[in-house]
Amino acid sequence: MTTRRTVLLGLTALGLSACVAGGGGSGAAAQGPGPGMTPVPNAGYDAWVAGFLPRAQARGISSATLDSAFARAGFLPGVIEKDRSQTEFERSLQDYLAIAASDERVSKGRAAMARYSGVLNQISDRYGVEPQVIAAVWGLESFYGERRGAINVISATSTLAYEGRRGPFFEQQLVAALKILQNGDTTPANMTGSWAGAMGHTQFIPTSYLLFAVDFTGDGRADIWSDDPTDSLASTAAYLARSGWTRGQPWGVEVRLPPGFAGPFGRGTTRSAADWGAMGVRDMNGGLVPNHGPASILIPAGPSGPAFMVFRNFGAILRYNNAENYAIGVGHLSDRLAGGPPIRGTFPPDAQGMTIQDRQELQRRLTAAGFDTGGTDGVIGAKTTAAISAWQQSRGLPVTGQATLQVLDALR
């Protein structure tokens, strides 16, 4: 989850979160702290902490809180590695949705909604955000609580503040995390999350927690770390509500564009649904899109790919994470959780000329040949790349690791 700044965590500037980095071919992050996530001695880090402590005290953090928080904290080399390598996994919308709105994520989401239907309905009644929208954020951020992260947040944020690409930003997160501890909302041992300090079922960074977290259960603290997701889900609804979510209005709808339609495209241009209709834009059943306020047309995969008409609620999701793929992912997953269909538009082939069906076949054939791709979602990631490389090496071919039509033809 992000603050309302343009500096983002999760699925944009800090790369795909663990729950969406998965999928058969993409190499899902393992659960638990993982390699490099145990503190190691580092003199530079120790010196930085010594200099930070007076700055923290000047911002109201007590010596007792600092002593308690840093008793178990330390430099995490794995956090720096993650921060420096995260940009390599930029996904196309097709790949993103193949993971974010996979059949498994939809089925798990519907089961989670049924299990927590009473709580979700109560939260929806209080904050005016539909249950399926809250559940969609939950699904994208932590796979419905299964992937919340197990890294010490004080260690992670202090490591990034010391040596990360954006030291001042992460020092701000570290101070916010210390304020959370000082307020008694959780303990240092219990304050765990992602390598970038995002916490709980819906992955709040510390500053967002201070701004938006709510105590829905009434036990005196907003416990987003509990196995019980109630406070996390309510906090997400509160965040979206304060960001302008309007109940009863869609985030957007998939649309058909008339032949030769030249736009305008992008969130910078809005028209009424009637105006777009007069230009030939229709819903996927051929009808006019109802009026839901100012609307923009997005074509994230280009003019030959799916098109979307998006409304004000799309902007509310973007305030949670300012990435169009993320907002479309939350919106589309929420529609699927409510019984809606998959995307009906056709995505163009990738840069190698392969469709998602080609990539899925490639993964199936590699796995059948003994080179495990970890699944067959059509998303090319670390596992599929490694499988292709191993297969090429076994055949005495140049090792490229690239998913191409030539590789697929050779496997057939």
C-alpha cells in the first residue's frame, strides 16, 4: 500500500509484491524471511543507526522505544538486493492479469468472501466500499493473507534508509514504524512485513498505517498483523473511502472501440459516457455505457488490445497504488469475484510474436520434457527462463533463456 505521494511501494516503483510475483513461469517469492533476511554485522549500518537515534528522539521517539525496536534489528543484505533488482519485473497488462486475476486467485477470493461475508458486509456498510473491492485489494496484496511477509520491519526500513536508493523516504517509514511501536499498536517481534516494510493483509506501509488504519474490532488497536483480517480489511475500506470511492459506481468497464478510433486516450481526457457513445464506443455487449460521471478511455496494450472506460473510482484505487495495471487488476479482480467474466478483448502478441497460448504451450512442453517451469500461466519469469536455458544447454544450443516461436517449434 502507498501513501498519497507519487513515491510508491508494492507493484510499481518497488516491483511486484510477492502475491503477484508468482504464477507458473514467473518465480514466486518464497514465504518466510528468505536468503539475506537475517541481520549481519555491518559497521556502516551501525554508524548510521548511531546518527539516526538523535534524529528519532528529536521527532518524539523515546529512548525506551528505540532500545526495544533496535534490540533485534540489524542490516539485511537481502533487502538491498531486492531494492536494486526489483525493476526487472515489469509486466504487460496481459501478464499482470494472468497472475492478478488467475482462476486460483478468483476461486480463493470467492471462498474468502464467503468465509468473511459478515465482516465484509459490516465494513462495507460503514465505509461505503463494496465487499468485492475490499477483497480484491486483499487478494492482490497478500493472496488473502497467505503472503504477508515475515521480515522485521525495523530492520528492513533502517537498512533501506541507510543504503537504499531512497534514504529519506525510508527514514520517514522507519520513524513512522517507531511511532506505531511507541503507541503500543504492536511489538517489535510482531512487526513483520515485506522487504520494503509493507505490513499486514493489505500491505500498509508505516506512514499509511498512521494515516488510515482503523480499529474495527474495538479492542483498542488497529491490528493489521493478526491472522484475523478484520482490521486490515476495514483499514483498506477506510483508505479507499477517504480517497473518494463512491459506492454503487463501477471502477470502469471494458469497451469496444469503433474501427479507426483515434482517441483521445488516457486519464488526462474525460468525456461523458454519452459523448463517448456518440463517438461509437460501446460496452462488450454492443450497448451504450451508462452515465457514471466523467470517463476516460485507456488502451494499456495498444489500439489492438482491450480497451477500458474508467470512472472516478478508478482514481480512488490509484491513490492506493498509482499504477494503471494495479488499478485495472483490482477493478477486474473485483468484477470476477462478483461473478463477472474474464477480459473479452484480445491481447496482441508479445515482442517475440508469441501469444499467451503459445507461451502456455511452451511451458507445458518444457515441463513434460523434464524442465519444470513451475506452472503454465503463460507468464515468462525466472522459472521459465531457467527452464529454457537448461533445455537449450541440454541440446547444445546457444543459451538465451528467451521464449520464442523457434524454441516452441523445436519442442513440438
